Amino acid sequence: MQRKICAIGNSRGVSLPPDLLEKLHLAVGSEVNIELDDAQAKIIIEPVKKKKYPKGIDQKFVSQVNDFIERYRPALDELARK
């Protein structure tokens, strides 16, 4: 399938047809990873795979725990050495 590169503000983009987005379960606002394969001169776009958490654990809680760990990492590392 051929598409044209278009201007989007100061950036450039490529539109994706609805049937392709539907097959990949993507919609406006979905996150994708974009990589450049230099060896084959290709751009690779893949859906971001959402992490699944155990029942009862939500993403907000995990985010709060990760923020806590980053904020107090030096103290936690020091406690781990003791």
C-alpha cells in the first residue's frame, strides 16, 4: 500500500487507513513504537503492548510505586546494602 507523507504542523506524518488500524486494535490516541531499520532502510511502526497487571492492581498504583522508587532510589539502594 502506498501513502504520501503530509505536513502536520512542524512535523511530517503518514495517514493510516481505518481497516489497518482496526486489525491492529488501534485508534486515535493509541501509542505506537517507531524504529528505523538502517540496514534495510525501513521504518517499523508497532503497537505498544500494554502490561497486564495481576487482578486488583491497577496502572495508577504501579505508577505511584515506580515514582516512589525513583524518588527514594539512593535511600533504598543504601538499605539494600545493609
